[in-house]
Amino acid sequence: MIAKDQGIILSLSDYRENDALAQVFLKDHGRYSLIARGVKKYSSKKAYSVMPFCLDEFIFDHREGKEMAVMQSAALIKNYYRKEDLKQLSGLQLLSDIALMTYDSYDNLKSQYEDIYQAFEHSLTGRLEAVIAVYIAHVAERAGIAPMVDGCAICHDPRVVTISIRDGGFLCAKHGLSLNKIDPMRLKKFRLAHKVPWDYLDEMDKIGYDQTDLFLLADFFFHHADLKLRSYDFFKSLFQL
């Protein structure tokens, strides 16, 4: 059956001599592996639209229960890649890897697609740290590994002073006695990232969300998700240059 759907190309790899395999997150079909025939040929008319981090409208051969199909066509809607911005590119790679590694075909596909779509859209505004943080927070919520941010993870005391990866979130002075205290503003930003919807991303800007805030949140997530991504290590290294 021929299907039409909108989606974002999260990765692209060689498949056969002149073909490529695109890992795509489709709005109505979820994650799909689309075979792009002849896309590596110099004369290919598909090449400009079959690239990583492109939003396309795809026509493909869909078979029920299958997550791999032959792409018939791809019409470019938007290219999110900005070649002059290495941090933005590495951020898109990180977002893509998280989306691919945490995809759940049994979860709400609309919600999963909307989050990755919103993350890519907001990546163009320059608020990359906040964008990645909110995306990770939404993924963590769906996966059931979101931290306790409404009080101490042990006693629920709202007067928190630090964050514990082991204990699953905020800790009060009593239960966080052996840990270093964290600046109250960082705690506020950690909580906000787990509460703010995409429409209120500006609130993150107002309080100066930065890379330290992001890495605090991301390290928590990757530990509880049991994920190790090279793209995350590379992204962090860019802030040390």
C-alpha cells in the first residue's frame, strides 16, 4: 500500500552501491527505515531532500507491521542543518540519537513525534541548551524516569538543597548532608526544565539557562536511562574548546 507521511530524517547511512538507508521519525507511522534508491548517484534528484535533519513529505510502500520500506519520493519541507554552526549540528545529532534510542512503538506516537519536531524547530532560535533539556525532560517523563522535583525524594520536604542521581531527584539538607549543595537558582532551573511545555520555552531564556544546567539534567537522565552516546560526549566537549 502506498502511504504518505511527514517526517524528520534522523540519520542516513550507506545501504547498497547507489542507495541509502534513512532512519526517519514519521508523524503517523513512527520510526521507519526508508530505502532511498539511487540517492547516492551524482544525477539523483532526491539527494538534496534526503539528508540528515531534513523535514520531508515522504511517499513510500507501507506494509502493516513492517518498519522498513522503499521510499518512492521525498519532498523537502525544511532543512534544519546550519553548516556554519557546529554546536547546532552536534545538538541535532544528539537529539536524533536520543529519539532513536528511546523510541517506543507502544507509546504515544503523536507525542513522541511532536517532541522531536518541536525540538528541531526551536533549535533554529539559538536556545540550544534549553531545547535539549526540555526534550530530554519530556522523554524522561514518558519513560517513567523523571526526577522528583517537587520536594525531597526521600521525605518530600520542599526545602531542597541538592540533587542526587542515586536517590532520584532533589534532597533536603538532612538527606543530602553528604552531597555538595547546589545553587538555588540551578535547582530552580532543573525543576523548570521538567515542568515547562514547548510554548513557554522563553521562560528558560529569562533565567539564563546554560550548559552547566543542561549537563546537570542530562547526566541524571543518561544514568537512569542507562544510555551512553558518543554524540553527548562530543557535544559536551564543544563547550570546553
